[in-house]
Amino acid sequence: MKVNGGKSVPLSIGVMCMAKKAKEVVEAVDPDKNLVTFRVIEGDLMEEYKSFVITIQVSPKSEGSGSVVHW
């Protein structure tokens, strides 16, 4: 994923809700929709779920500055 002027950096969720740890891979990136999809491949979550997919979308606020993040 590119941030800060196009510099490549790893993106990791790391510690999830309820102090669960997860290792994930980026499944899809849609820059036009400001959307990233991850699939969890290892960690505590896989002991509780058969599959776990995280989708994050960022949208500019309709009023004022800033953005809204949907998980």
C-alpha cells in the first residue's frame, strides 16, 4: 500500500478487538472507492472462525474536513 507521497509501507491490523492477534493478506485494493480488503490467514481469530475478511472504506465527510472510516 502506498502512503505519504507514494512510499510503500506494510499494512497490518496487528491486534484486533478483544486482544486477538491476526496475520492477514491484502486481497483487494480499490483506490477509486478508497477501499481495502484483507483476509485473515493466521492467528487467534482462525481458532474461532472458518474465515475472516476485513473490508475498510474511507469516505470524505459531507461537511467540514476529515473522513469517515467504515470497517
